[in-house]
Amino acid sequence: MSLELLGSRMLAPYFGNSIFVWGALISVFLTALALGYYLGGILADMLPKIWLLALILIAAGIVTLILPAVYPFINSCIFEIDFGYKWNPLLASIILFLLPGMGMGIVSPFLVKLKAHRLESLGNVAGRLYAASTTGSIIGTLGTAFFLIPAFGTKTNICFLSAVLIFSGFILILKMRKASH
């Protein structure tokens, strides 16, 4: 949710803050999450390893980290070519946010697979993880909108979000290494 709010700040200078911008952002993030959930389920069943989840988090963090460097160029190109006021923000959203959104979507089904040790507890594990995820989204949304963006701006917050993703991946690697010793 934080990246979605930050995305609105990346698109607004080029495409405005219309219903089309918000519709594009919301649709692309929902698509990215759906694709991530689907892919995450497949990957978790094929190779349920903490190191793979860690690499996915780190990759999502790196892709997010490059957004401040690439979004002005991408948005300018789309604005110059001009696919229309409805399609410009949709195309920009797909290019900028589909991959990092998918990476974040992969996490939930992967964690369910890694945390559920018995079929009898699968519902409980999934419910707790999705409740924690939604609570994190609420806190992230309010924190980003009410505090972080006004205090630090868009680019700093993107870097912070990237750091959280990358740091989370490294924490998983350290936990994995500690468990193997």
C-alpha cells in the first residue's frame, strides 16, 4: 500500500491526479498481487525454501530502489508519445509497479507454505498471516500518507521501502543460516 501511495506521487506530475490515475494504480497493484499470489503458490510448492523467498524479497527491493531513477524518464516518454489521458497512467503503472508488486504478492502464499506444518492448522496459519499482512497495510498506508510522505518526500520513502524489503530478505537468510548451524 505504501508503494501504491508513493506511485500516485510519481505519476501525478505527468498525468495528474484523476480517477484514471487512481484506477490505473489500483488495478495494476491488484493485478500484480494476484499474479504474485499465483506464482508464489507455484514456487512455494515447487521449492519451499527460505532462501528463495529471501531472494524474491531482495529482488523486489532492488526493483523498487531503481524507481526514483527511472520513473521520470519512463513517464516523460509515455507523456511525449501520448497514448491518451486514460492509457498513459495505465501504461506507466504497468511498467513501474507490476514487477515489484508481484514480488510482494509472492510473499503471502510462500509464508503459508513455510509456516503450515500440518494440514489441520493450515487455515489458522493462513488467517494469521493475512490478518498480519492487512494490519501492516493499514499501518503502512496511514503512516505513509500522514507522516512519512509529508516528513521525507517520495524518493526517500521509496528508498526506505526498498531497504525494508532488502533487509527482510537478509534477515531470512540469517535465520536460515542460524537454523542450519
